Amino acid sequence: MLQKLLIIIVGILLLCIAYSVVNIVYKLQRSKSLVAAAEVFEKNSVTEQVDSTPSLLVLGDSTAVGVGASTPEDSVAGLISAHINAVYVENHGVSGATTEDVLTKQLQHITQDSYTIILIQVGGNDIIRFHDVEKVSAQLKEILQMLPNAERVYITSVGNVGDATFFPFPIRPLYTKISMSYHAHFDDISSNYGAIYINLNQPLQAQKFKDNPERYYASDGLHPSSEGYALWFDIIEPFLSPVK
């Protein structure tokens, strides 16, 4: 009897593992498709000096690109641009980018001496890849020291990687713990370097992601959908209100 029970338990576990593997493979393919289809939001982006304001510079990863959004205008960059009536938007976001990539690659492509707003959306890939938060924090400090002039610098990261349905349930608590550590470190660094950290892991929005992932996550269960980005913008908007 015990032997049969063990066989049943092992069988169930193997089925669960097989399901998780198939599910991850499917979502990886969906994620690749979303990345390939994503279009960076920019506006009047040129190489010569621009005097028009308001202006926006965006650096970061796939959330800076707006992967998962139905249109570039639905990305955070697009929503901020509309809110501040930006005349010029320069976006160097790259899907898969880490904080180190922003430091060593994206900063070199900045074309202007000053911007109204600089937005840095980064950290998600560092969390996913288990990068040491102290090392990543040091990279963020370097980035902030090398930025051009701006009236305001905003930094955001993902809300909570542990909430993403892309990942199997057993690993989500670990990703939640790491996400919270990143939020704390990024917040401290931002305040010390004159930037504003906007923590996207707020209770109301986080609960909506949990309660209705099909609506607020894109089809890969990792990136936000257009409605997911709108939830993030609900958190960001109060910090932008004085900028017109």
C-alpha cells in the first residue's frame, strides 16, 4: 500500500514538473515574440542639439521599451510623454538589458546635454539572473554620476518579480525577497544622488496583478500588458504632476 502511494506521489510530481517545463517553454516563446514585436517609444528623436522642452530621456530594459504593451504609446515612456506634453523623447531602452548594460552601453548613446526628465527603468533582469544587489547598486551609483543635466531624474524597477506568473510557484517567494531588497537599495541610492525612486510595488496595483494576471500581464506572464503599464503609471503620475 505504501509503495503504491509513493508511486502515485512520484507520478504526480513528475507530471507537475513536466507541466512546468512545457509552460515555461511556451511562455519563453511568447516572450520572444513580444520582444520582437515591441517598438521603442520616441518622439522627434534626432542627433543634433535640441532646445525644445519638455524633453524626456529613457534608459533601461524591456519595461523601458514597453514590451507587452499593445502600442508604444501605452508604455511608461509613452504615458509620461503624453502627460508632460513632451516635444522630444529619446529612448535607449533595450530588452534584456541589465543595470551594467545601461552603464556600459546606453549612456554612450545619449545625444543631448540636458533634458527635462530622465527616466531609468532597470533592475528586473538583474533580479531574474540573481545578480548581487550590492554590485548592481554600485553600478546604479555610477550611472547617476554620469547622467546629463535634468530637472528631474526618476528611477523605477519592476513591481515584484515574484508575482509574475511566468515563473513556477516554488521560486516566486525567493524572487519576491530579492525584489524587495532591490527596492530598498535603489530607494536609498536615489535619495543620496538627487534622484526620485518610484517603487512600483504598491499594494493596490500589486493586488490587481495578482487577482487578474490575464488582464494586467502580457501573454508571457512576465511583462505588463497595456493595462499593466497603466497601473504602473497610476503610481508614477503623482510624481509628475508639477511638470507641464
